[in-house]
Amino acid sequence: MLTRQPGVMWLINHTTLRAFELEQFKHFGVKEIFLPKTFPYDEGNLSASITYALC
């Protein structure tokens, strides 16, 4: 039987949400979190940012 650690691709680069949502993933046992390094710059992404902290 193959056992894998759960992983997730977190597509929301919202700066404020990242502060606590990523910790929730870790709390539930997620070991791999993939964050996009690019996003479209428009009015829907004004509070978005990129982080390399989890690399």
C-alpha cells in the first residue's frame, strides 16, 4: 500500500490570508504546499503577493 503525505496547491496569494491559512494546512498534516510565483495584476489581485518562504 502506498502511503503519501498530503499535499496542496494553494492558489490564493492573498497576503493576509496566507498568514493563517497555511498554518491550518500544516495543522491538518499537509506536508507539501505549492504556492504560485506569478499572478495576473488586476483589480482582483491588489492584495496579492509572492513569497519564497516555503521553498
